Amino acid sequence: MITELATTMIKMPSIDYLAILPVLILIGGAVLIMAITAMVPGGLRRDVATAMTVTTALAALISSLVEWHRVLVQGATTTIAHAIVMDGFSVFMAIAVSSCVILASLIGHDYLKREDISSAEYLILALISAAGAVLMASANDLVVIFLALEILSIALYVLVAFNPRRAESGEAALKYFILGGFSSAVFVYGIALTYGATGTTNLTQIVDFLGQNTAQHPGLLYAGLGLMIVGFAFKVAAVPFHFWTPDVYQGAPSPVTGFMAAVAKIGGFAALLRVLLSAFGTQAATWQPIIYALAVASLLLGALLMVVQRDVKRMMAYSSINHAGFILLGVEAATTRGVQAALYYLFAYAIMTVGVFGVITLVSGNGDRDTDIASYRGLLRRSPLLGACLVVLLLAQAGAPFTTGLFAKLGVLSAAVSVGSWPLALIAMVSAVISGFAYLRLTLISVRPVGAPTDVDELGVETGVSAPMHHLGATLMLEEELPTEVEIAHVGVSPVALTGVTLAAAFTIIFGIVPGPLLSLAHAATMSLLG
Amino acid sequence: MSIPGEWYLILAAILFGIGALGLLIRRNVLIMFMCVELMLNAANLTLVTFSRMLNDIGGQAAVFFVLVVAAAEVVVGLGIVVSIFRRRSTAVADDISSMKG
């Protein structure tokens, strides 16, 4: 009787393992590394651990390509009681995340060696957090999105804290944790209200509900949607929910910052796009003004505060806020063109930012100390390849031609103009010019020969920003000149991290000159999202 | 006499507000953790209430996931606090602010 009851009542959902294969591979790889590290006396060797991580990420990448093939044949499919969806969009994000993991593990390799930290933790947590990001992109249920968000975030909290010798690391982790917890709670409350208004947490069913009924409690629905947007805005660091970003980016170990900046943004934007465009596509008129406001604030504040920073990691934090504004430009347009541009931007940005933080990792030296802009003086001479990569990646972030940055910025701008939000496009262009100053300043500093009698402030960027600070900066700069020169000898450039940085720069240039493949990938992903 | 569902929703909203306010104005890290928990549980109460009102089991199932996540979060959060406490012996957020700008 009991067994009969059990069989009639509990229906196991059918599972299409291919749909969750990238997630399974990433988590499986992490568990495998953990198990081996625990069993091998003295722990796993660093290079073996890195190699295993890269292999795992490559396997996830290849499995996404297999998925891509299936999606081309069969179209989008849902599985596990419609909680997981496999479509071009989820595959696109899985490819982006796996690429970031490969680069981040290469870059992290040298950092861990330098800081003498056992490498397994970093790699395991990076893989798990990447699995969360991939799952976020393939979730078709608000509860699964929440779970994936937490898998991503909790692993990141630990990653931020994992250098025990740096006080800033713990401090950054605490800030990230408390504000992250706050945003998760806001997000869950948003889910609860949406559930109350629509009676379901499944995105497909929400679409059906909104299509068939006029919501009985529109206030409840809008409050839920608004709170969910706040939760996502925290994750992608959009103003006014950005205040954790500079401190966390600065305090976290440099390779972790790059990984976090890339993967958390991919995950956050993936879920945001799916929720807004797929589930709440019919309510676009409601959420577009919110996204518009977030975009304007992120664009302006990110660019303005970026210019006044002297710490390169803080500067890149504001740069990432600025980039979030640009991506929101594409989201706000809510058209095929807009989403496609946002996806292209997201992929290009992720690779660029991992690369830039790779350079920062190598330049900042033992204990992540030299993050001041002066440490970059003459980098191109000191270490030509590293300097060249930095120049390429910075120019790409500024949107220079022959890099992915140009097509990314052009794409979102033209999408915004095509739906008539030209004021937004105008603001974006102004912010691109302002942030361009900051990128250019860093570029010029690293191109300039070592010990040239000029200094940063001659570039005139800081003029009028804060005169006393500027003077102080100038004197400090002159005093620092000699020690910087001495340290030049040992900018620890080692082949593994350099490979990671070079790959990022190569990606940026190749897909900047031949944007076709990436654009068509983004286009296919968009089509499967918007149907 | 049964209590209408709306009351639970209002109670949850108040709890959520207390949690959010507490997080913003309290400076002790442990109390800030508690405020996050309060907010999560307010969301849970809302889910359960709606689940009852809609006569749908989905909302109650979601609560289990939220509880598990909350527990995992606390484990990590306390770990971070302990690692900072070893170094500084303080749990007041204002003392933990070496980064500015």
C-alpha cells in the first residue's frame, strides 16, 4: 500500500543529462581535485592542479559545443520538470564562463606560487562558482536562479577571503558577504512576491500566466519584479547598488578580482536577461525605466570616479561599473539587436577584464602591494609582452578599433539609438570619452620609458580634479621613481600567467578584427531567448 | 476564528523592513548577520503564506531551499568573521575599514 502510494504520488522528473553536462563537469572536476588533494600526501602539485582545472574547464567548453549542436538541431528544450532550459543563450553563457575559468586558473597559478598558498582551494572554489554561473544562465525557475546565484556567490565570498596574510582580503570578503547576503535576501523576497502574484516560480508558467490573465495584484507583481532587479543590480554592480564594488575589487586577491568581475557579471546578467526578457517580456514598459535609470547612473558615476582613482584595482572597479552601464544599454533596448549587443559586450568584457587583472596580478608583486598607478611606469619596456597585452586590453576597454571593445560599444549604442533612447546613447558616449581618459592615462604611463623626467600629472587628466591631492601625488610620484625602477628587474613574469594574459589579448584582437563568429553566436543566443 | 493570510504578509513585510533597517544602521557584524537571516525568514514566511493562499505546494518547497542556503551562508560568514577576529579582535564594522576612496 505504501509503495503503491509512493509510486503514484512521487513522479521523478526526467533528466536530460546533456542539458546540465557543463555544470556536472565543473562540479565533478572540483570534487575530483578536492579528493585527490586530500589523498595525495603533501597535497597536489601546483601545476597538476592547474592542469586539471584547465582540462575541466576545457571539457565544459567542449560539452557546451556539443549542446550547441543539439540546440541547432532540436531548438530549445527544458528538462527536470522545466526547471532547466537548454538553449542557445545558456550555451553561450556556458562558453563564456568556461573561457574565463581557463584564463583565471592560468593567471592564478603564478599568484598562488608567489604568495605560497596551496592552490587547490582557489581552483576548486573557482570551478564551483563557475558552475553556479552556468546554472544561472540555464535556470528556468526563479528558485533555481536563486540557488545558482548562491552557489556562485558563496564560493566567491570564500575566494575573496582566501589570502590569509592580507588584512584587506578578509575585510573585502566581509563587505562582500554582508552586502551579498542583503541582496540575496532582497532577491528572495522578490521571488516570494512574484510567486504570490503569479502562483508559480517557473519562468515559462509566468509567461503563460501573464499572457492569459491581467494580474489581479499588479502592485505585488511590480514590487516582486523591482526587488529582483535590485538583487541582480547588486550582483552586476550597477549604480546605486555598487558601493561594495571598489572595496571588494581592491581587497580581493588580484586573480580573484578578475575572475569575480567576469563570472559574477556573466551570471548576473544572464539571469537578469532571462527573467526580464523571457518571463517579463510583456511587462517591458514597467521595467525599462528602471533599467534606464540604472544605466544612466552606472555610466556616469563609473566613468567620473574612475578618472580620479590612483589605485589601479579601484580604477578597474569603477571601470566595471561603467561597463555594466553599457551592457544595461542593450538590456534597456529589449530588442534582438539590443540583447545581441549586450551578449557580445558581456563576452568581450569578461575576457578583457580577466586579462587586465592578470596583468595587475603580475605587476603588483608579492602581497599585491604595488597597485598604484605609478607601478605601471614603463611597463612596455620592462616586460614587452606583458606591456603590449595591457595596452591592447586597456584600449579595448576604451573601445578602440581592431578590438572587441569597439564592436561591443558600437553594438549597444546603435541598439539604444534604434529604439529611440538617444539621450541614453548620448550619455553613454560622453561616459565613454571620460573613461577613455582614464584608460589612456594608464596606457601612456605604461608606454612611457622608465625614468623619463615627465610624470603622470603632465597628461593633464587630473588637472582641476583636486589640486592638493594632485600635488601630493606628483611629489610622491617623484620619490617613488627610483624604487619603481629597481623593482623593474623582478616583475615576476612567468610563462603560465603570461599565457593566460596573452590569450585574453589575442582573443580581444582576433575577434575585434573578425567579429563575425562571436556576433553570430550572440545572435543565435538572442534568437533562442526572445523566441 | 482564522487569521487572514494578509496579516502574515504584513507581518513578513514588517520583519523584512526591520531586517533591512537593522542591516543599514547596526554596526556589529554579528547583528548584521542576524538581520540578513531575519530578511530571509521574512521572505520564507511570505512564501509559505502565499503557498497556503494559492493552495500550491511549490512555495513551501522553495522555503527548504532558502533555509539550506541561509545555513550555508552563515557558515561561510562566521568563518570570515573568525578569520578577521584573529587578526583584529573586533566585530564592529566601523573598525574594519582600511580601504577608502
